Amino acid sequence: MRNADLRARLTRAVHDRRHRRLLLSAVRAPGASPAGRRRTTAALAVAALVGSGMAAAGALAPPPAHDGGTKGLAKVGPIDPANGFPIWYKDTNGVRLELCTDPDDQFCIMGDLPNPGDPVVFPTNFPDEAFWSVGDSAIDLGNGNDALLVTAVEAAFGSADGLPAPKQQMSFGRVRTRIEGLTAGATYTVTHPYGVDTHVAEDAVRGVNVTEDVGNLVWDGVFDQTLASRPAPFLKWTDDAPAAPEGYLGDPAVPHKVTGSPYGTNVFRIEGPAGSFPASPDQCADIALGASDQTRDDCVETDLFTVQGKIATKIGAQITKASYTESGGDLYLDVFATSEPGQTLTVGGSGLVTTTMRGSSGGEYFARVKVGAGGVPAITLTNVSDTPDTTSSLNADQIGDSVHVSSAVYDATAQTLTVVAASGGPGANLSLVGQPGATLAVAGDNVHTFTVDALPAPPAEVVVRSDKGGLDTDDVLVVGGVNVPTAVDAVITALKTSLRLGEGVVVDSSASTGDVVTAEWKALKNSGNVDVSALLTGAGPTRTFTPTETGTFTVSLTLTGPGSGNSDTASITFQVTDPQVVPIARAGADRTLVEPLSTVTLDGGASTPAGATYLWAIDTVAPQGTPVPALTGATTATPSFVLPLAPDPAAPVTVVLSLVVADNGVASAPDGVTVTSAPDGLTLGSAQWRTSSNEWRVRGDSTYCGQKNLVTVYYNPPNGPQVELGSVVPVAAAGVCGWDFRLRNAPAGKRAVNGGDGTITVRSRLGGLLDRQVFSAR
């Protein structure tokens, strides 16, 4: 495919199955790789979106640069007045990328324009999504299944139809993983440039479908929540040829090795159980990866990515606040702005002398300008360091007076809020937002004092607004007494209430709540209410109760808190009996004809007594050389293990285990249980070589279906070594587990000699064997 044709398709199929196919085909054929995407639904939350892609609304506080400036995004740039999005995002490597919205730029991908060929104008002719950065990768899993990784810092819209609209702009960082054809319920580990994620597959078709969108998913005009997302520092091409186009991090139509991962994991890797990816051409080279160190079909990976990122050529500047103040009969305009450090910013307007702003090392800028006759005008901020100059403006009605809240105090005892504020604008009237019941007193110099009585819960901060457009906020300072203490609630628990004589039990009060002043533990023998508190030992929230005679006992705890009547008592009753007889272990019935590699769960629940402890052990494994399985839950009634394969998979495996139970220091005699596997049984339905199409057709039945079992067909020529033709996974149909292997257009080395001489051999992973079988030829 020509790159020009590919680029035309990049602005179409995205984030859907068609996009995955396009990306995979590009990874398989260097020189073509669509990295574009189209958002199918507007994301509505900061969350990990699993399966359906839906979640409830939320937001993250804007963070500093991740891990001391080594990971993630570092800064969001000024807002572009042409479209309302940030001009750039900067990563922790200091790389600034601009939003790519030029349809004529062959290295940009974005959504379609409503009117292709016309100038890009917001919102009437603007893409419904665009990108600051993109880093995508794909893996061919074999058997028609794909895996897709999407990482991006993206611009989109939160409008109901997802189309461009003012005050609907969103930005977010995205990490999306889609993997097909997995084992339902199995756990898969995904390693990518921005971390290591663990997912549980939903079903064999859907597999893993997880999207993490973090950012400003509800418009606020600031776009700093996106700094909390993961996909940064930005991925860029390595120095391997070809080089990245000048001014770009890569060409989104060409797969390439990348650098940029803060963890050094510039790969897309999926690790899972053995047999997860038997037909993938992208199996991991390191056999130690994945769940098994005996096979490579549990891991796939690639180091090829498609990358978009256009280096920002302008810095821009943004007015963050502008207000005016009267002093000595003159008006002064205070302007605050932000940009990168070292820029030359000027502020001007009708009746204003153009003034250069002072800047800090952190990129904050300020100027105070005297206002001439005619009142406060519209102002324009200009970054003259950009080529050409970039500007940002405020209309006169967007500039308010300077409001200052000098104090906001809440008296917790009197439940009264008092707020004092003033305005720098002459004749301004102030109001306390959100407190319609506040009383107001105005003193000299237009100082406003607001008082709110009978306020049981104050706000964390107050907002004072002026009728001339200004406002200010301040945290509320709390003074006065404390709230009424929470009533104490005594709670005690024990693991069991039936005890043998001489057996101790721990009584736990850690679930109790309230401000506790005193705690009194007590133990009584119920017959005669005899105080036996001396049998309680320990300190802190727990006590150990060790009875010295049989009978019924009650242990109680009384908690007392501050204030009148603030106490509570909890109790628990124990039955103490004579020591028991020797416990009995019952490991359960022997198991035969068990599927190899299946999970076997044992059951010792019939052992006595019911409260005994369990200890299982694996005694022998046969035949010799068979791996000893790992026993999970060896101290529970129902441990489990995976039944292994013998060195010769056709040989049954026998695992002998024993169980010992103990109670009150007395152990039982061991009881054994034997588990024996039944290797796979293969039958041959037909085997045929078709000379006209150089095609093998071999089919038959198997005992076991599914990804754990893999049937492999071999050709045995009359002279020479055996040749592996290929493999197929047996599947169930109409209640029968069958397999159907076909190899069309077989290469020369895999064709039948003399049009039909020789035999075939069929083996399955779970032990089936059909050796030296005759086939027909036609």
C-alpha cells in the first residue's frame, strides 16, 4: 500500500476492529501502519473503563510531574484562542507537542473535517478529535486474533453528539488494551511503555477490552487534570534508520522501534498461561517469560510502534487573571499571565501604554498598567518571542474589580461564620456566594462584613463576588470548641466459642468505635456468676481467655467515653468441654481418569472434628521425571493443584497425597488419596493428500477440547526425517470434540513424496498418539 493511500485511511477507521486489522497489516508489512483513530463515544469520566467503556463522572487533582519529574506530563500550555484547546503539552523530558489539526500535514492524524478542502475553523469546520501524541502497537496472536495497544494524549468533545462545540472541549491521556481469543477467567500481564497492567480475560471472543482515560473529561477551560495521565514522556523513534521527519517524533504511517518509556519497557508484551498463543508469529524470544519456562506459546511481544507527535513551534501566552483597583483617584489594571520562562510578553489596549510584563523563572508573568480616561478597555496579551506573534485577549466586560477577602472565620461553639472583604473598585457592592441568609454591614473604605448565624457546618472556603465582575476566595479558619464526642460502641469477636479444656481463645475488640476513655474486661463462670477475670491475659485491643474447668463462661467488655451516659458493653459466651479423642483425617475418594493439566481440588471436609487444622502433603509422583505439582491451600480443607504431564505425555500420571488433621495439639494418623490422569485419546477420521492443490486434509476426534490441548500432524516420508506439518486446536461441535487440520499450498518440504508415499503421525499435547497412519492420495 502506498503511504499516501494509507494516510488517507488514517483519518477513517480508528479504535474499532477495522483499525486493528489495518494496524496489524502494517506491522506485518513494514512501510505502512495506520496509527489514527476515531472516537466512537465521548468518554465521561476519569477512570479505568472495563469492557463496556462506561463509568461514573469524576476528576483527579492536577499533580506535579510524576516521580520527581521522571514520568508523565509536566505542564499544559496556554489556551489557543482559535479553538479553546491548549497549544501544547510538555512531558518530563521537556518535549512540547502541539495539537495537530492540519489536514495537509502528512505526519498528522485527526478526525474528519465536515468540509474537506476548506480552511480549518472552530467549531464549524473542525475535527471531532485530534492528538498531541500517539503511540500505538499491535500483535498478530494467530488463529485470526489480534492484540492492540493504544496510548495517546487526545483532544475531543463532551457534547451529546461528540461534535465540536464551544465549552465542550476535553483533553485526556489514554491507555487502551484490546486482546482477542484468550482463555476466559485466565490472568494476563501486559507490559507497555507506561507500566505493567494485569487483566482477567472475560471470554474467548472478547478477551481483554480495557480503556483508561484520565484527564479533563468535563470542560473547565484549564485542562490540567490531564497531567495525571500515564502516556508520557512521549514516545519517539530510535536512531535506527529511517530517521524521524524533521520536527516530528515519527511518521504515523511507518512502524518503528521507539524510546521514551520511563521504565525502559519500550515494548508491547502479553504474558499468560501456557498455550495462550500457539499460532502467533510474535512469540517471545525469552522462554522464561510467561507462566511456564518450558514453552514460548505463553508470551507474545513486539517492539514496533506507530508514532505521531509534532514539536510545538510556538509557545503562546495566556491571561490567567485581570482586575482593576482605584488608588488616589486613578485606576490601575493588574494583569497576570502564564507562558514558558524567558518569553517577552506585552499587554496593551485602547488608552493603555503597551507594557512589557515581568516574568518569573516558573513562567508566571505580571504587569500593572495605569488606565487612562474612558475606563477599563479590552486588553491584548502578545508573546513577541513567537514567530509570528501569538495573542490572547479579554473583553472589557471580562475584567472585574479587585476583590480581597481579608478574613473568613467560623466559630464552632457559636456556629457563626464571619467574612470580611473589600473591593478596589469604587462603589462596588459585594455578596457572599452560597449564603443567602448572611447579614451585611458596610464600613468606611467600602469594607463589607458578612455574618451567617446558626450554621452547623461551614464551607471549606468562601467566595465573595462583586457586582463589577471581580471575586475572591479564601479558606475558612475554624475556632471554638469541639463537636459532641461520638458515642462509644463496644464490639468483641472470637474465632470460635466451643473450647476444649486447657485451650485458649483470643477475644478481639478492634472493631469497637468511639472516643474511649476507659475499657474494662471481665470474665464470669455463668453457674454461680463467679468472677474469673484472672483467666484473661494480654493488653491492648485483645485478651486471651484460657479456662481451667469445664462449663459455660461469659467474657465482656465495657467501654466508657467522654460525656454523660457515654458507655457500652459487649459480651460473648463460651462452652468449655473435656479434651477430645484423637482426630480422624479423611482425604476423600481416589480420582481416576482426570484430564491432564486440569486443576484438581481435594476435599478433606469429612475429617473430624469440624474445627481441626489441616496439613496436606504430596507423597509421590509417577512416572519418574514427572514435575511435582505446587499444592495451593495445603492448610485448608480443600487444597488444589494442576495435574502435570509426564515426560512422555502418553503415560498416565499418578499423584499420591496424604492428609493429617490436628486438634488441641493432638494429630491424626495420615489418610491418603490418589489422583490418576487419563491421557488424551485420538481417533483418525480421514487423512488425505491432494496432489492437485498440494493440500493436506487430516481430521479426527479427541478426548479433550480447548486451548490446553493442541493436535500436531507430522508427515513421515519413506526416507528421511519426520516433517511437522502444523497444529490445530480441537473444538467441540454437536457434543463431539473434533479437530480438522488443513494445509493448502504446502511448501515443497512438506509435500507427499511421489504423490502419496509415506505415512502420517498425529500427536496431541495431552498425550494422544496415532503413529504411522496410512493416508489416501488423489
